[in-house]
Amino acid sequence: MTALNSDLFLIRQISHTDHGIRVQLGVNADAELLKGHFPGHPVVPGASMLQLVIDILEGALDTPLMLRKADHLKFLSLIEPGIEAVELEINYQIKEEGELFVTAKLSAETTVYFKLQGKFIIS
């Protein structure tokens, strides 16, 4: 299974609780996006990690979202193609009507690739 807007991430399992989502995934080494980012040394673009969070949240909540504010957005390590086991952990709370507070982390074992703390608007 692939993420909604990309063939980059291979989704293997999704679990959704009241205010949390966990996704087990891998990186598709043959994804077109990797051929141009960067030739000779492909890595997953940071924007794709953020888009993954949005895609998973929108799918789980069955509603379109727009990022309003990213209080903390950190790209901590490079994700190279062929990584077999990556986990996306998303926690969310509805703070005000139409606003979602989200924390997310993309990691594998002891390596953290990406962290987000931000607010989304339910549109």
C-alpha cells in the first residue's frame, strides 16, 4: 500500500486510536521522486515527510487539513532508499473548533529522521 499522494512510502500497517496514529512503513527505492533528489545519492525530501503526516492525518480523520503553524519542524537525519522499517507516530488533539494540535515523529530504531509540532486547520 502506498501513501495517498506518493509512491515514495510503502505503508505496511496503520493503527488508529482515539488521538494517535502509528504507521509502519518502508521507502520505495524505485520511486520517481528519488531519481531527481539527489542524482547519485538519493534521499527522501523533507517536504515528503511533512506531506506524509498530512496524508495520513487526512485519511484517518476523513477530512482535508491545512498546516496553519509549525512551531517545531526538524529534519534530523537523512532517509535513504531501501530502509525497510520506519515508523511514523502521530498524536493529535482538537484544541478549538476546527483546529488540530499535532505532534509527529518519523523514526527507525534509535534514529529520528523528522519531528513536527504544529497546528492544522480542518478545512
